[in-house]
Amino acid sequence: MSPTSPKAFPVSWDQFHRDCRALAWRLASAGPFEAIVCITRGGLVPAAIVARELDVRLIESVCIASYHDYKNQGELQVLKDIAPSVKALGDGAGKGVLVIDDLTDTGKTARIVRDMLPGAHFAAVYAKPAGRPLIDTFVTEVSQDTWIYFPWDMGLAYQAPIREGSAG
């Protein structure tokens, strides 16, 4: 899915914060969690909000690059692995660890991290149908052909009405 998709889902900072808090509400009964692993870069902001809401202090990251040109998802690259001390938590398979990302799109990134922490609880703020089976908790599902515009990727600009962008 590319950012030129006619199906756009722009998310403001206020909305993203509300959605992250809604995610935390859903996760509160799934814990307790000893640590959070955020999938960077998209998982950094929701991880900070959820960590505050759930009072989790141990926060780790796993760095995986998939959108190398901001248009098309390419070959996945693990740029930074999860610290061994976090991988060893719980039962050594990630039990008690919460993995957070902003979006599960195809599920490819989540699959790589699930292989690293098979016992972890996986959460995303937004989910698309192809990635949804790999996520335990999410807030909003959008269609596979929708491009989500996150607040850190946007500036203020005119948005054409939906009807103007459709072919009918």
C-alpha cells in the first residue's frame, strides 16, 4: 500500500494519543507486564504512552526497517535486536513482555518479532486484515488498501473531499 492510495486515514496527535490510551485500557487486564518492547520507529510513541498508563518502567526496542522509501514495503532488516536480558524475562520466551507497534500492516514485521518473543503479548494501535492475526490487542482496524497518515509524517495541508478523489 502506498501513500498515494485514495483511501486515506489521517490521524492527528490528539486522536493518536486517545487511541494509545484506549489501547492501554484494553491492555490493563492482559498484564501485568514486566517490560515493553517497541518496534521502531512507529512503536516508540505508543510505547511511551502505554508505559506511562500501565506504569511499566523497563522499555526496550527492536529496530526493524521495512519501508525504506516511505512508499513500498521492502525486504525486512533487523537493525537492532532485543536485549538478551529482556528476551530472558518470564519463561525465556517473552512471557510478561508487551510488544507494541503503531500499525500491523502485512504482519511481516510482527512475525519476525514473534519469532524472537513467541510468548509475548503483541499490541498495535491500528491493524489491517493481513496483519491482524499476529496481533493480540489493537484499537482500530482499517482496510488493507488504506494508507494511515501518522501525525509525525504530516504537516497542515488542504485535504480534497473524498468524492473529488473517487472515480465516480
